[in-house]
Amino acid sequence: MTIQDTAPQPLAVPGPHGDVDLRLYRPVGPPEAAFVWVHGGGFAAGDLDMPESDAVARALAATGVLVVAVGYRLAGPDVRYPVPSDDVLAAWRWGLAHALEAGVAPDRVQLGGASAGGNLVAGAVLRLIAEGGPVPAAVVLAYPTLHAVPPAASAAATAALEQLPEAERWPPADVEAMYRGFLGGDPSAAPGPAVPGTADLAGFPPAFVLTSEADGLRGSADEFAHRLAAQGTPVLSVCEPGTRHGHLNEPGPAFDASLRRIARWLRDAPDLAG
């Protein structure tokens, strides 16, 4: 997939905890859609320069999408939930307003994220639903973590995972430790939007759930997609073959294939969901 070479515009927009760093990636012509995109990194790592943020945004901008990449505050001793979630909400509200000013129709403005960014996106959507909006027209969740205790994976997912070294399998203890660092305490006491896989999903918008084939978090994404489908929410669920967790951080053939899927979703959702 073509990666746009045009330099993005760095921005800082107001949020409840201070300015939130963004990068604005403009397409060459009038935008056909808009996308607020949130990178991953286990809540405590990642930045706007990583391929999962920058390369994804450039690739989508090359397809005619106006992209806002979000540099939220990372979890640490002085940053716990809801601070990163608040940053994503501030970025979403700014991105939506900017997209509308750029002539993008409201039903062509989406919110998406990868891994921990997928958690922040799903949680932000749940908070918007509770507050009365504005809710994204649809969302993209790429290999998201949505449960502090990952649901059991399918037999196929388990077989793929067993091909990886033990250290790359996301064992449950590592997932729980990640959430404790994000929340600053016991995940079982967290509010629903902090652990979206356990929350009430009523009103959730159409979703594209993209998973990596060999991923210890795949059961979380699959369970979330199943719950959405069971309640009648349009869902497109796709597993990218031959990939491991974080494959959007590794430009190559699988990255290109996934970006084509995302670009099509941004253009055609929810017609692609069933």
C-alpha cells in the first residue's frame, strides 16, 4: 500500500489534563472520510512516531482519508485511568469538529485504535453513549485488548499461538499486570469503559474487528465481536492470516492487506458488516 510522504501537521488541542498532542494527516484532495486513530503499546508505551500510528495514518491518508493520530498520555505512576481515556475523548471531539469543517459527512467520521488503543477507543465510545454522544458512525478495533482476564481463544487461535515463543503469547498474568498499571488497582473494581469487554454494549456503533492470527489477546477481540453480533450490532470480524499481535507496527504484506481492509471499511461501513 502507498505510504503518503506529505508531512503531517503537529497539533495540541485542549483536554481536561492539559493539551493533547495530535498529528493531522491530510489527503491530497478533498477528504472522502475522516478517522481518529489511537496507537497501542500496553497503555504505557508507544508514540506518534511508531509505525502503528504514523505509517497507518500515512497509508490511509493516501486513500483519501483525513486522519487524526492521537498522542494520549501514557499510563504510569502519575497517569492512571481515566486520563488516557479523557485524552482520546478530547481528540475525538476535536477530530469530529475538524472533519465536519473539512466537508466530511457525519456518517463518514470514525474512531479506531490498535491493541491498548482499541481498549481506549471502545471505552471512549461507551462513555460517549452514556453521555449522549456524539458517537462515531463506526469504529475500527485492531487486535484490541478489552478484558483484564482474556476469554478462552478458539482452537484455531490456540494452535496458531502455540507456534510463538512463550514470551510472546500474552499469558494471563501479563495481561492482568498491564491492566493494573493502567488502572492503578484491581481490574475487577474498574468502571465498565476501562474494561470494555465486560461492559454493557447497548448502543455500540458498527464495528470492524481486525485480529492477528497468533495473538494471546485474540480471544478478547473475538468475544467482543460475538457480543456485538449477538445484540444485533453490525460487525465485520476478520483475522489477518500469518500475523502476530501488533502486525500494524510491522509494515509489509500483512500490513498492506490490513490497511486495504481498513480503508474499505472507512469508505463502505456499515455495508460490509453483517
